[in-house]
Amino acid sequence: MNRLVLTRPDDWHLHLRDEPYLKMTVADAARQFARALVMPNLRPPLYRLQPIRDYRARIRRAAGETGFSPLMSFYLTDQAQPEEIRQGYEEGLLTAAKLYPQGATTNSSQGVSRVENLTSVLEEMQRVGMPLLVHGEVVDETVDIFDREAVFLERVLTPLRQRFPALKLVLEHVTTREGVAWVCEAPGPTAGTITAHHLHLNRNHLLAGGIRPHHYCLPVAKREEHRQALVQAATSGNKRFFLGTDSAPHAQSLKEAACGCAGVYTAHAALELYAEAFAAVGKLDRLEGFASFYGPDFYGLPRNQGHVTLVEEAWDVPEFYVYGCETLVPFRANQQLRWKLE
């Protein structure tokens, strides 16, 4: 198979940042995706409806006539009010609400300190059918960074799933075999997104032979056995797993720093990277379901009508892209990809 036609896919976890970067980030997303669920961890975070409306308007302006549609999420805090979130969901502004454990990742300092603080919010979300997106890591200095996802599942997510059995719940950017098993086995409406870079990276790519700051993300890449579990899950045809790139742009100067930012930029070649991972295990025929069908089905949205075409054609990823007044180093910079979006 050297040519693959797919129903136009969606990205169910994307960071676009804000001006002056939207021209680049939105163009990269619109080139391949019809819709994207946009993350709310801006500065300041998006935990009020009017700033979310304004942000959506800026994204739409950047998208122009491409047809790209941003789907918006609400940044949950300890002070979140169920009435406001319900209003945003029922008017069609909000697609989901995002739970960042306080201090877990980029711009999460105003996140949730204890899930119990969200009881009334989660009860209302469960009632109206609004999905909860979860960054699944504990913030605990006594827990090894490579174990934070597995511990979160045990301490936080399993009890939450039991308390809210009908709540739509997405474990985002799954990185461990424990996370894969949890998504497969959890009762109720449960799903998990898998990134392109976690299908390609294990922790050796981050640490062996020197620190590779452009491979650093949160959750951090794990052992090879976990990468293999992610590949198996993504290519399995299990409808609980679907595409969410977690593409997260940072300026080169902020990545190559004494305390570098967490995030990998894959939006320049997301579908090509997924195609490589699926082709490597002989499962290209499973890519359309993962990329184009299972996400909209879970969110109760129609599947897209258009198509995109991937061809098996080698091309070189640039060393960097212009990012505002700075530069950004994309995933697989100065390397060759074997698939190309036509």
C-alpha cells in the first residue's frame, strides 16, 4: 500500500497557543484536520466563557476559508461553577472540560488541587453528557516521574470512575501499558487519546547519548514496553482509542534552556507520523478508524465528509520553522519521513 485515502480526520487534543502564533499553528492543523479540540491552558487559562468565545474567534480568523473548526474546552479550577460550564456546553461553545492536576504540566498552576473539589461540577457534567478530559498524572514529589500516570490511575481515576459511572471520560495522551489496560477495562463511557510522538519515542530517545530537549514532554516518554503497548492499542481497532496529537509548540530558546519547557511539536506532520507508526506494524488499514471515526463517535458528532490522501514518498523535515519572532524545532527535524500528505 503506497497510497492511502482517509476520511478527513480530527485532532482531539491540540495546543494552538495564541497570537502571534496562530497563523502558523492553525495552518498546520487545518492542512490535515477538519476539527480540533483546543486546549485551554493559555496565560491566563480559559476558565470563563467570554475569553473562550474571544479565543475561538481569533482561531477562526486565523483559519480563514480553510473550513477548519476549533472545538473549545474549559479549564477546570477548584472554583469552577457547574452553572457556567453547563451554559457553555448547552449553547455549543464548549465541547469538553479539562482537568489539569495543579502543577502537573505547562500552565497548570491554577489547575485542580483535589478532584473532590469538583464534585458538583462533575455531577452536572454527567447529567448533561459533557466529556471530562483528564491529564492523568499525580503531582507528588515522592512518586517517580515515570510512575505518575500509573499512580494517578490507582489513586484518582479509578475512584472517580466509580463515583461517576455515566460521566464521559477521556484519559488523554496515554503513555503506559497500565493506562492502556485502564482504558480498555474501565466501565462506562471511557476513551483514551494517543499522541504521534509517544508512538515513536521511548525514554532512551530523550536521555541516551545526551539530553534531547525537543523530545521532552509531559507525560514523559516511558520504557520501550510501554511504547509497544501504545502501538498495539492504537492499531488494534479498539474504538476507545483515537487520535489526539497533544502537539505543543514552544520557541526553540524555551526548549533549549536550563529548565526547558515540556512539549513536542508534531502538527507539521501529524498524519505522516501516525502513518509511519501504523505502517511499521502492518496496520495501515486501521488508521482511518483511529484518526477519523472513533473520536467523533465518542463525542456524538458526525463524521467528516471530506478526504485526505497520504502517499508513500520520502521528504525531509526542516531544521526549524519560523515561530513569531523566534524559531521552533519540530519533531523529527532534519530527518526523513516516509509518508507525505498529498
